[in-house]
Amino acid sequence: MPSLKDVRSKIAGVRKTKQITKAMNMVASAKLRGAQARIERFRPYADKFYAVLSDLADKAEGTAHPLLEVHPEARTTLIVLATSDRGLCGGFNAGLVARGLAIARQAQAESRAVKFLCVGKKGREAIRKNGYDLLTSYVDVLGDFDFTLASAIGKEVISEYTSGRVDKVVLLYGRFESVARQVPTVLPLLPVQSQQDDHDSDTVDRETADYTYEPDVGTLLGVLLPRFVNVQIYRSLLDTSASENAARMAAMDNATRNCDEMTGALTLLYNKTRQASITSELIDIVGGAEALQ
């Protein structure tokens, strides 16, 4: 049985850990409110943008814009993987990485090369560990970012696609659905597809609408397609940021409850150990008194 000093030290350590997890829970909760408000405001715009551009892509010829061209030889897939920079958020990052590796293995089974563009340290470390080609990584950026970050990533993605170095681009991110649910989500990005042909998207609702465009479709595509790429990347970053904070808040809440349970168990052990010590001392006293008689 452990000594009273050892048990007291463990109880003190667990209580200090509880203070840390409780503080982290409060910080994640505060950050989540802002991140959740941002994605809830932006998501309807991104979804409608996706629907309109899909309709435009359906009306336009594949040669109307380089981002619509389907390359004849499918050789390389670029996966834009958005994860968090820090851990302590449960299985959030592990789920995203597992989904990304599954997509990569499927592409390799189809004799395609795979590249990753990672946003967040956790994704970058996992991709390096698994030996995949890492095009670029953006780390320590999700704490405070704006549309400029999405524009920088979008510029690089567009350059890779229009130069022919990659012929398919997909977004992989954590879609925020609620505090208790964050879903690894795949969104096909390039080439831009019509909604009828888009079978891989996990997010965009199917709509049937007849749009009238002015000026002509070709002019609109030249302006909107690069922005479309940036908008969808920005949406993935907002979703990932909200999901990260929600997952961390839930993980720290569970950790705080576990600390309470451990404290109760250790307190019970401390009382049992103290009672055993007192009983042992009483037996020694009674035994000594009997020996003197």
C-alpha cells in the first residue's frame, strides 16, 4: 500500500492538472464562439457560390477556362489537408489524417501520384511520417487568419493545376456541425465540376435552378473561378478552426471530469491508507501495554 505522502502528492498533482484542463476548456469555449459565428455566417455564401459555379461549369465548354479543363492523362492528385497546429483535441486530427491517407492510398491504387498541401502542424507531421510528397505547409496560421491566407493557398493551388503538375485537387477539412460533432469532409475543388457530375462532395446540397448570366459565361468564369477556389479554401479553414476548438473544448471537459473521478478515488485510497496506519499504531500500543503487564 502506498504511503500517505505519495497519495497526497498524487492528489495535489491531479488537482493542478484539473486547473489546467479547466482553463483550457474555458479558452477553447471563448474561441469557439467567435469561430462558430464566422463559419455560420460564411457557409451559406460558400455553398451558394459552389452551386452557381457548378451551374456555370455545366454551361461552359471545358476549354472556356484552364480551371475547367479535365487533363487527358490523370497523373497527380493534390490533397489540401487542413488540421490544427496544436493537439489536446481528442481524435479530431487523427480522423482527418486517416481520411487523407485513405484518399492517398486509393489514388495510388489507380496509379496516380499524390501530393499534399498541409495547413496545420499536425497534418504536416503525419504526412512527413508516412513518407508522402509535401508540396507546401502553412503552420501557426489558424490562430488568427483572414481571407489573405486562403488567397495565398489558392494562388499556389491554381498554379499547380494550370501548369499541369497536378490534374485533380481535393479539399479535406473538419466540417463543424455541432460542439459534439466534427466530420472529416472531402470537397472536390479542381477541375470545377457540374453538380450532376460531382459525386464526391460531402457538403454541397444538390439544387436544381435555372440561372441567367450577364455578361457571357466565359467572361464570368475568368473573374469568378479564381475567387471560387479561394472561397472554398477559406470555408475549409473556418470550418477547421471551429471544429478544432469544439473538439478541444470537449476533450478538456472530459479530462476535467476524469480528474474529478481520480481525485475521488485517490481520496478514498488516502483515507483507507490513513485508517490502516492508525489501526497499525493502535495494535502496536495495545501490544506494548500487554507486554508490560
